[in-house]
Amino acid sequence: MTEQEQLAKLYHNCRQLGLSVDPHVAAVAIRAVGDYSGIRSNYITASTNAMLEYMRGYAGMVSSRNVMKKAMVEAFADGFETGFMETSGGDTYEPEREDTDYLAAKMDAEMGYIDALFVSLKEIVSGATIEDPVTDADIVSEADSRAAMYAKTLDGVYGQGKLRGKKNIMLKFDGPDGNENCDTCKRLKAGLAHRAKWWVSHELIPTPGNEQFICGCYRCEHQLFDKDGNVWAGNLE
């Protein structure tokens, strides 16, 4: 294990125990975790495996559900902090109270969604019959599609971190309409650029499940761009 990996592991342990970490040390540790693509990939793998283990009968529902919850907490924290440090440009990790409150609330809400997920997976497995079996291909397909959906929620957390790390940058709502372009999307796309903190405070960051959008951002592909065309939040696929 490299020194960077050791530092990242130590930081994760301190975070899990609720111990305070020096802002300078935290910044170095967060950067040692790696880029967002790795965080996202690890979360997809962990959540997919948790679902497969349960649906294949290798593990109980409670243990599999807890494995996915643990992976979610780590991915949400890593994703948010990585996004924050990418844009803040400083040598310290010092989010405001409203930023950490957002992350805690998001994790709490996702716990409930994971509970509901495993209830639905149980219904799929228990509903299998000889005439209508659930094949392993069905199980893999279900796990893959669900993991992709949960990864999009992680994308939103990462985007929140980026916007909260540089709250005064001007961002414009734009991008492909995708399969659905609701009135909320049309209004924002035709509108002006706003500071990142405006998008945060109005809860208008395009993320699947965002109830501020008529379409819920489930099928559109909109994003927030800066003046140079860089993507700050929204669809990352």
C-alpha cells in the first residue's frame, strides 16, 4: 500500500468515526482518493455485487442491504469531497455547515431508497415460478440497471460538491434534450446564466429524481456549463 493509499484509508477511518481532521490533511487525503471516475466505478461494482449476492441466494437481504448502504456512504462522501476540492482550488477542505448538512440529508434519504430497493428485489426473486423463472441473466440485468440508476444519484452528489466548492462561478443550463424536455427544462434552457449558489439554493441542479423539474430529470440529458463549455453538473454519461 502506497503512502497516499494509507493516508486515504486513515482519513476514511477518521471520517467514519466522526473524528475531526485538520483541513490541510483532509485536502491531501481527499485528493489521494483519486478522481471521480474511480469513485463512481467502485460504487457501481459494490452496489451491483451486493444485489447479485442477495438475488442469487448467496447472502441474506439484511447483510446485502447493509453492504450497499456502507458503499453508498463512502461513495457519497468521496464524491462530494472530490467535487468540492476540484473546484475550490485551495489547500484545505473547509465546507460550510449548509454543505455538510446537505450531504448528511442526502445520505439519509438514500438509505430509505436502498431499503425500498431490496424490498423490490425480494419481490422479484420470491415471485419466480417453474413456469416463469427468474434466470441468472435476468438477475444480472436487473442489478446492472439498478446500479446505473444509483450511480446517477451519485453524479448529482458529485455535482453538488463542485458547485458548493466554487459558489460564485456563472453557470448556464443547456445540453441535449434527451427523450423528454419538460416545461421546466425549456424555461431554464432559454434563461440566463446564474451563479452556482443560485442553482444550489433553488434546487435546480439537473439530477434524476429532482422534483423541482416536471420531468424529474429522468429522461433528459441537460447539464450546467461554465462560459468555457465545461460541464459542472448534470448528465455525465
